[in-house]
Amino acid sequence: MIRLKLPNFEGPLDLLLYLIRKNELDIKTISLAKIVREYLE
């Protein structure tokens, strides 16, 4: 597993929320199950 440490984010959820806000996405349309599955692969 690759681990990245980014100075502005505490973890992957912080990064995900930042990207959702930045791209003005509707959080209800994001499939967390798909994201987790792809992350674990």
C-alpha cells in the first residue's frame, strides 16, 4: 500500500471533501463504496 502524507490534509477523507468542494460536486452523487473499493485495489 502506498501512503502519502500531504501537509494540508489529515487523511483521505479530508482530501476527498476538498476535491468535492473544489469541483463543486454534489456529495450525494459520489459513490463512497466505489471509491473505497478502488482505493483498496
